[in-house]
Amino acid sequence: MAASRAAGPLARALGALHGKAVGLPPARTRYRIRTALRVPTRDDAELLTDHYMPEGEARGTVLIRSPYGRGVPVSWMQGRMLAARGYDVLVQSVRGTTGSTGTLRPFVQEAEDAQDTVAWLRTQRWFDGRLATFGGSYSGWAQWALLQDPPPELRGAVIAVGPHDMQKAIYGTGALALADFLAWSATVGAQGDGGLRGLRAQLAARRQLASAWQELTPEAAAASVLKGDAADWFGEWLAHPDADDPFWTDYRADSTLDHVDVPILLIGGWHDVFLDQTVHQYRTLRRHNQSVTLTIGPWTHMGTAAKAARVMDPQLLGWLDHHLAGDKAAAAEAPVRIHHTGARTWLDLPDWPPPGTERALWPQRDGGLGPRPGSGSAGFRYDPADPTPAVGGRYIGTRSGTVDNRGLEQRPDVLTFTTGMLAEPIDVVGAPAVEFDLVVDNPHADVFVRLCDVDRRGRSRVVTERFARLKRATLESTVVRLELGACAHRFAAGHRVRLQVSGGAHPRFARNPGRDTSGGFAPVTYRVGLAGSVLTLPVPKGTQ
């Protein structure tokens, strides 16, 4: 039977401190918590759910569905915070995680289980028919799964760093996103029913990953660290690398973007692994749904769960007050709000991307990056037996983001092209693009490109990037065009713009063995024709 308890004085005091720290209005009411409610599904699984219940008349219900447990941080950051401000909050462990019964089948189970949860919600006397959803990462996907057939009670969704297409998340570059999804599978698969035992198992799994990255194939890496259900689902992903395989149908919620008309707040980070999908969600929804809004901050994927609180918590509360509680006094936001990195300011925009012009920079034979086309060529050799390592950038791990790339750039398998010190700042807002005249001596080749900001001390920090497994690499000269991820960055006066080029980023992406069959590795030699290569920067109107 579910237990119920009132939030005590200490909990309320800590909640008040949190609210003050992140700029929230004071609490409206006291609340109680009912833990471990058992929500039934159509196949008789039970989803454990905690209910945060405000005293008096509620302002609506917020549903959060997660595979990461129902405790800290979600219990404090959303459950208690929102209940103290008048909202019923349900925090649910998805099937097969932290006490919920059934077998976890990541992503594909969420559409039906979400609908079953809403069906149960309708039977609760306290539910007043007003529902919103919230959550990030997997909890973001869980919302897209529900939005494929949105219930009539749904007033809106707040989706943070949440993908809508898991095939693209796992294989969208053409290569397996090995580090992200092997690490995710290992830690989620190890957590069991949660608690201290689950935490110890997750820490042990993370320690095993350090040696897993040394394995020569994804299959060997998975075998060294995964067991049970996690080995099964990851093995299925490995067995279906093709984007057009029907296996991935239930991993996609693309159609949702074409018909959903409820208000949606999308939250992303400039260094989040799913930023491309977040931007695509906004641009597709905005064509027919003017109530969609977008916020992008200077955060990594993991940073949205901690560092973003001063922005996200007030924004979440204001959004719920406006769209769920119907408080018309709550201010409506600009369609797009972004953090301008480098300038360290926030910008409100009417749309994304903003109108602008383009500025071209050409790689030079001496390693420069200049205003006129270069000549000659530059090259490097990628050896899968000693793969170019991943350093920072847009992925899930704790070492993502704006890590200094100087050590990486000293490797012989990394090319760099760099401007002189800038006399005036350059604002880059949108998606840069790079075009290469490329020749390789092995058709099994990858390309990894980064745009970096080099400061006065020589530190080279990534602004945006793109990795691609080349589908049609030929032994003759061919033009390769890559659109880098969206960004909004100011290269300050005295800084330099750097274009970085390599053939891999291991273990973030599974190394390309240089062969299409098993049996060792084959290196790749790259030759970049400089006269046919150019970096194009999107520059807002009114700047150069």
C-alpha cells in the first residue's frame, strides 16, 4: 500500500532556499507525498509512481516519467518545487526500472505505458482534467512517445534535451554512437531497483567501461560490460545498423512533429548531443504550431540537470502557470531565447535561425584560414589501430562541452587551419558549413570537423562540430559538404577562428576499421584540396 507523509519543516526550509537560489516566487502551499503508487498497464505490469499533492485546490497535474529513479534530483527539483507552488506532480519509474515491474525495452515501451498512465489518471478523483508533461533526455523521448497520440487532457509539454528519433540518435552519423549508448546501457542496466545497491552497481559498471573502450569492436566492448536485458537491447541495436530497417519504426516519433498543436517548450544546450533534433523539432513544429517556443543555453546534456536550474526552473514554473494553470498574468515568452556564448548574454529572437549573411574563410597551405581561396593541398593519415580520441564536444558524458583541444590538435592525424588574431569580433549565429575537395586512398572513411575558438592564451575550445561516415568515399577527388551543428557564438577581438579536421573521435563514435569485413584494420590517408575547400559562417545582419 502506498505510504503518505507530509513535507516537514526541514524539507520546506530546503525548498525555500532552493527557490531563492534559482529566483522562484515563494511557495504557495504545503504539500504531502504518497510514494510507490502502483499504476497498472494493459499487460499487468505495475509502474511505481510518487504523487506530490498540494494542499487545497491544485493548479493542474504534471507527469514526469523516467528510467532514472524517483529520488534526487527530480524529487527536489520538480516534485517538491512544483507541489509547493500548487501543482499535483507524478514522478513515475518507467517499466523495468527502480521497482516498476516488467522488462525494460528502452524507448519502444513508452507510447503504450504513457497512455495507460493517463488512463489510470482519469480514474483518480483528485485529477481535474488538466495535464502537462515534463522531463529531459529519456523523459523527453517519453513525452514524444505520448504525443504521437496526445490525450485530450494534455495542455502542453516541456521537453528538455529530448530526442524524437532514436535511430538518428544512435546511428544518425552513419556510425554507432558507441560511448553514449554503451555507457547508457551499462549504467541503466546495472541500477536494478535503485538505492545504494543500485548506485554501487552503476559505479562498478562505469569503471568497467574504461577497459571496454580498448576493445577492438563494438561487439567486444558490449560483451565486456553488459549482461542481462542490457546486453539484449544493445545487441539488437548492433544487429540493425541500417536507417531504413523496419526494426526502428517504434524508435521514431517523427510524425508527431507534423500534427501536434498543444503548446510545447523545447529546451536545449549548445553542447548537448541531441541539439540537432531539438532545433529540428522547433523548426518543424513552428510551421503549424505558433505556441512552440525554444530555449538554448550554454549547457551540456548533463548540465541541463544542474547548471541550468537558474534558467530552467523559473521558466518551467512560468510556462506551467501560463499554459496549465491558465494564469494570463504569467508573461508569454519570445519564440526563441538563446545564450550567446562568447558574448555571455541572452538573446530573444522572433525565430530560428535569424536572418543574416555569410562570411567565407578558406584553408591555406601554411595552416592559415583566410579571406581568399587557398592553393595546394594538406593531408593526414588515420590509423584505426590508434584512433583519434574524442575530446569534449556534443555528447552525453561528463567530459563533454568546451574542453581545451590543444593536446588533440598536436596529433599528426589532426589538421588545423587558423585565422590571425581578430581585429574585430565575429558573431556566428546559425549553422556553419564546410566544403572539402577530398581524396582518400580507402573508401571506408570518416570525417570529423570542428569549429573552435582560440583565445589569447592559445586554448582551443569547440564551438560546434559534425561527424560523418562517408557513404560514397572514392579514390578520386570528390566534394564533401557538411553542415555543422547550430551555434550562437562571438569570437572576441584578439581571439582566432580555427577549423579542425580529423578522421575519427573514439570511443564517442565507433572506430571505422577501414574494411567492410572482419579481420583487422586498414588505415586511411586523406588529402584535402585547398582550392576547393571553404568554411562558411552564418553572420547576423548588421555584422561582418
